[in-house]
Amino acid sequence: MRWLYAHDMLHVPRNHCIVPYVLVASSKNIIMTFPPFAGENFLVHHPPSYEEEWAGILRTMVVTAILLLGVLPSLVKSKYNRPSSPPSAVTEDSRTTTVSRLTEGNGKVRVVTRTIIKGQDRGKTVTTTTNGITKSNTSTSKAQGLDTRSIQKKTNQKKTKSKRVDSTSTSARTSDKSEENANGNEKEKENKSTKDLPGYVLSLINVLFILALFLLVAHSPNNTTTARQVYVAPLLRPEECQTIIQMAENAALRNAQKTKDDLALHTISSLGTEDQETEGAEEREAKIKKYEKILEWPAGWKKDRHHSYPTTDLNVVVDFDSEDKAAIKRILDARLSPLLERVYGVSRDGVRANDMFVVRYDGEGQQSLSRHTDSSHISFNVLLNDEFEGGGTRFHNRVEETYQDAKPRPGQVILNNAMVTHEGLPTTKGTRYIFVGFMNIDQIDPWTRARKNSSLFSTFLSFPWLTVTLKEALMVRKSSIEDGTNRNSHPVLSKNYYVNGILTQLVQRFARWGDVFAPHGIVTLVNDEHADDYLDALDGFQEANKERLLKSRWYTGQQIYVHIDGSFRSNWAERTRNEDKFKEDL
């Protein structure tokens, strides 16, 4: 089987709540699951359990979204639309109807219907007037007149009774119609009284939601626990340390011999060339000075690879031979990849070494290195020997203006976030060798742009990662302007100085967050007495599972500049001169 590095089970239908969908399904790489760490039982200090921590943060984000974007607006809206004196409901029990029939002297009948609703002072009155029949026929005969009047009286009584019934039904219908109109008016008033929330209330809720998400992300282990702490663990055995030192010294001898040959060739070719252009002569002069610099003591070691903070070093890709590089790669695959994965929560295939070299500090040469930060996401250095006096690495707390010194034994690796300020302490006697690497965490392949398995929490939601990424993008833009190659820079950073200003402020704020809120200290992961067993466990796991484990990129991805989105921009000058070596498949 092959371990799954991303949760493909997180499928949320699009017709569900949009915010949880965005939080969960916007990328399949939010939560990662890693292979088991074979050295877990030997750890005396356990780094964060990233899978559990990230899942907890994600669940809290979803709950926060539901509460702040769903429940809270509903509660505020119901409170906002609540009337000061709510109208009482009108029921049959609360309605009183009075019907009065009045007969006027002129023969007209007036019916008065009055409806009164409890809780109201005034009622509604409906009046209906009906004409009565009062005339009768005249007869000369008294008896006939009496009969006629008796018959007419009965007839009038029947007609009056019939008209009274008609008047009563008419008034009832009119009353019902009036009640319906009244109820309709009340409903219309009620609908008009329901108002939407003011814009400033909605804006405040949105700001509160964004602030809550920011605080949740800011307290992830990538932004707190591992942002400023330094970790020490075994990486090499003593005999392996000596082997790497010997590899470096052999590489220096080869460089010295090759440099002597190149220098002699250029010296001979420069004789008898009086007609050559001045520019060509200047280029040859610069090469000759570079060759002479390499031949200075210690011969074969390069002294100007890093312009801002130069060290006496040799690059593994350029200066070591293929067999040496293959041997180092096997060690890094088995031991460094899982350690980076366990300590920092980064997927193995997202790890790309951007520079890897062996440095020497001498009591009679370069003794130390001044305070600085590295141009990478994660840095490591391994002490290779102990035949010297002094030395060590000092890590600074920029806020408290304090420091701690790390002085590991040979074979131990020091891991730190590259934004931690540090310096190399003076080596007062002897020669101190260290193996150094600058690791970048890629979220896409720089050339193919294929997505890596890096989690969002260890990339875009990691303040240290963002700090280095934005810082590198700004440095690339600055260098492109200085050397006149700004046309190749990323469009976002090409000419927009406002964007550059914002990015600069973000770099400073993200760095400040880690300095203030992240714990500082040096943490030892494995005791010395368990170092061999720990390394054996890592080697055994790699050997048993090497076909199904993802691979880090140690050599082929070195010495490149990338855009802010992670895509390839350009090569370092050293890579351009030795492109074939960086493409070597080991």
C-alpha cells in the first residue's frame, strides 16, 4: 500500500453551508496524514501531533463560521426587529358584537351593529337603514276597514321581519369584511416593521469572523511551537561524519588542481592579445582573480559563494562526485526527511534543498559568522568533528535580547526555522567542519507547477513560511531591478510599489508575531545513549518502505529563484555554469 498524504474523504456538497465548504473543500491538502515516525519511541520531547491539531483547528473554524455567520446574525436580527409593545392577537373570544334595531317615527328602521375588540377603546359601527310601509287602503265600510287594517298590519309585520333579517345579514357581512381589512392592514404593518440589519452590524460580524479565524490560525503549532524553537537530534554516526569530511577534502583537492589548470590556460591565452577588446580583458582578469582566490589557503575551498555572509565552503552538487552524493542522499532520505516531517509537519515531497554545502571554520582563517537569518524556510547544520576549540551556534531572541548557545556533539543535527537569528561563534583553535542545508518547503513543483502534498497549515497558513516566501519575492524583485532583468519578474511584483510596500509590512509583522508569541529555546529530541538505536530504527523503516515513501528533492532543485507563487523564475549563477550536475539523476 501507499500512505495517503491528503484526505480525499473531505467532500462537501456545494448546496450545503458555503463557509464550511470553503474551509474544508477549497483544497484537498488542508489536513495531512503522514507515515509513522520510526523513532517516536526514542523521543524524550515529542513535537506536536499535527494531524490532530490541524483537525481540531478545522473543526473549530467550522463551528465559528456557523455561530458567527449563521446564529449570531439571526439573534441580532430578532432583537433588532422586536417591537416595543407587541399587538395582541384578535380571537373570537376577544371580539364583542352588539346589534341594535331602532324604529324611527317616519317608519324607517335603523339597525346599528357595533364590534368591540378587547384592549381597544374604540369599536367599529355599521348602520343600515330600511324603509317601512305605513300607508294602508281606505274603505267606506267600517268593518271592511277594520279587516283591511288587520290584514295590512299583518302584512307589514311580515315585511318588517323580512327586512330586519336582510338588514342583519348585510350588517354581518359588512362587519366581516371590515375585520378582514383590519387583519390585512395589521399584517402589512407587521411586514413593514421587519427590517434588515444595518450595514455596520454586518460589517462588524464579518470583521469578528475574520479576527476569529486569524487567531485560530495564529495559534497553530506551525506558528507557535516550532516557529522559534531549535531542535537537536542524531543524524550521522561518527564514521559517517569522518567520511563526509574526507569527501569535502578530496573535492577541495580536485578543485585546486582544476583551478591551477584553468589559471595556466587563461594566463597563456592572454599573452599576445593586444588587439582584443577591453571588455574581454576585464572578464579574463576577473576570472584570474577568482582562480587565485580559490587557490588561497585553504586551497580548493570556495570563499565567495554567499555574497552577504560569505563562508569557506563547498557545494555538494557542484564539488562532490556522484558516488559521494548518492551516499549522502541515502542518509538524508532515511533520516532527515522523516525528521523534518515529524518536527515541522511538512510532507517529504514538498522538501527541496536550495543549497547544501560543507563549511569549515579555522582558528587561523575564517573563525566565525556574524548574526543573520537564512534565505530558506528551514535550516539544518550537522557538526562533523570535535578537534577544535570554541565554536558553536548562538540563537538570539530579538524581543528579549537574550540568546542561547547550541554546542552539539559530532553527528547531531540542529534544526531551526530560518527566521531565527543566529551566528557562528569563533573557532579559536583547530578546524571545525559542519554540514549545512537550506530547505525550502514547496507547495507546487517550480517547473511543472504540479501540486505537492504540503499542507496549507505548513505553507500559506504558516507565518514563518509566508515571511520567508514574501521576503524572497521582494529580494528577487530588487535584484532584478538592479541587474536590469525586471522584465522577467512576476507581474504582481514588477511595477506595483504599493503591493511591494504591503508585502514588506507583512514580512515585518509576521516575523514580529513569531518573535513575540512563539516560545524560544533549544530542545533535545533524543538522548545520547539511544542515538544508535534511534538511527537503526530510521534506517530499517526506510529500507522496508522505500518503494512507497515520497522522496524529497535534495540536488536537482538547488540554487533557483522562484516567484511568489512558487513557480520557477531563474537560476543562480553557479547553477547556470554547472547545469548538467544539477540534472544528474541519482
